[in-house]
Amino acid sequence: MKEVNSPESPEREKWTPASWVKSILGIFTVIFLCIFISSTYSMVQKYRATLQLSQQQAALTTQKIANSINDKLTTLTFAADELAASLHKISLNKESIEATLKKSALNHVDFYALGVAFDFYQAGPQFRLFAPFIRQDDSKYRMDRVDLYYDYIGNTGYHSENNRKNNNWYLQASAGKRGWLAPFFDAAYQQYTLKYVLPLHTETETDKVAGIVFLDIGLEWVRQQVENHDVGDNGYVIVVNEFDQILYHGLKGSRKVISDLNQAISPAYVAEFAAGKSGINELTGRSAWFNKYPIGKTGWHALSVINVEIGKKHLFENDDDVQVIYKSDLTTWIINAVALSLMIYTWIAIAKHQQSVAQLLRHAFITSSLLLLGIVAIWINEYYAPYPVQNNSLRKR
């Protein structure tokens, strides 16, 4: 009788070397998967914290710009206030007025012109109008008079298209207006001017306006103040006044800003700059933070568009309790993701006994592709991802 070979028992088949490898690899894959899920959850939490800090930094940057401009404007208005206080105490004649004006001008800097414009015959019976001012060019001062260029009590100093918000700077101030007016083309300077005005009262007639003290700056001044601050690559700032006119736009040149002065921006556009709102940077098409902050009590506002990733780059010093994503975190996560993918694929290949030449070539191609994908991802991360500020931040200074 022929002997029939009995098949191997299931127990012996289970513990072959291939089964051992498959089992051990499966156990490590499960453990590694749990670790990867945990690290991914941690990365999500870090990303949220990083995003929140980026949002806060964008808002703080906007606030810093607005406060800086307001501080400079406040310093400028001190010059006009000081001049008004000095003129209030003297007898009004040409010599004393000019002497007081020179003294006040020498005590202050950064303005384009500082002066006073008197009502009819207030500076003396020989002066129907009298409006001396000191123009400041670099370190040089030059005395001049507005009334030699136009009748400031009339409207001849204005271009009507660009001054519908103003009517007349002298008449506005004499009616009680105190503050910054809408920009207009001043014939005395032959340039567009931002004028700060306040009414002047004499010591003997405090209820009557004897004239107007004024201080002038140009739109270029606003540009210089904004561009002293860093809003990151491709971020930009817009400054608008109380009349919804754009005084500065980071994406527009000076000529374009001037040509658009008579076109008030829409309330809907300004509404997009709600605090901390996320939007799209029109320059880059990438996600950015939109913020709006008032510039003191001037009625002006600073609007900012700061890219989200740029905000991460300029984070303040991180608190110990707040974790943010660093390049090393992303690199580690990419390595773990590639390693886990390779482990899962290898376990599947062993489980299915895929050992033919064609299958081995496919395994080599997929393995190489995964490794190449990981290398490219790490390269992109190293090249593009910004570093947040470390604990040696300049904030401590």
C-alpha cells in the first residue's frame, strides 16, 4: 500500500521564518502607527498654536504701526499747539509774529511747514491778509507767506476735484475745526499737503478767532513712516483718513495714490479688514491676515495685509507653555510618515508572498519613490518653511 504524506500541521506552518518576520513587522508597524497618530495629533495642536500666534503677531504689528504714526503726528501737533500758545500772549505785529514763529520752528523737526494765517487786518492795519510760515528743507529754514500765493480766506488755493472734503482750510478752522484735514494741492508749496489746523485766539479777545495756526506735511511723510516697519515679504499696509481717502497704499505708487484721492474707498472694502480676519493677499494669492487699527484720535486707520507664513517667521518670544511648529518638527514628521509607509507596504508584500522578479522590481520602484518623495518634502520644508523666533528674541531688549 502506497504511503500518503500528511500535510504539515497549521502550528508548524504558522512559525516559519517568513511568518516570524511578518508577525514582528506587523507588531512594530502597529506600534509605530500609534506613535505616528500621536505625533500627528501633536502637530495639529502645534499648528493651531502657531496659527494663533501668527494671527496675534499680525494684529500687534498693525497696532505698532498705527501707534508709531500716531506718536509722530502727536509730536508734530505739539509744534502747532506751542506756537498757538506763544502767539496768544504777544501783541500782534509783523516782527513779533515772525520772531515767535522762528522760535517755535527751531524747537521742532519733521514738519514740512509751520505757520499762522490771520484774519483780515489782525496782524496790523497795513496787512489785509498775513500768513507767514517757515518751510523746512533738510536743515534749512525759509520764511515765506501763504498770502503771496493765494487768498486763503477764498478758495483759490484748492483744486476743486480733490478738495470736496475740505472746502477751505481756513474757513474750517475758523469755524472751530481742530485736527488733520483732507489732503489737497496747496499752491504755496506746489504739492499735495496734509494740514493740521487749530484756531488762534488773542489774549484780549478769547471768544474771537484772530487766525489759524497750521502745520503741514506731505503724503511722502506718511509713506516714510509706514515703510520704517517690516510687514514681511509681500505684505503691505494701507493708511486711510476719516474721509475714506487713501493716504498711503503699499501696492500703489505716489502718483496713483494722488490720482485716487477724489475716489473714496468703499465701506465694504474697509469692512474686510476686521480684526484678525483671514483673507487672500491680492499680490500673492496666498492666505493672509487682515487687520485694522485706529491711528490715535486723528480719524485715520492703518489697514494691514500680512501673510500667514510671514507672521510665523516674526513670532514674539514663545512662552514655555505654548508649542509652535519648527522646521525640525516638520522634518521629523515627514521621516516618520515615509518610514511608516515603507513598513506598511513591506508587511503587505510579505503577507501576500510577492517575491517574483516583476513584483520585486515593483517593490524597488515603490520604495525608491517613497524615499524620493520624503527627500523632496524635506527639501521643500527646509527651503520654504520659516523659523519662528527663538528664546533669544530681540523682544528682550
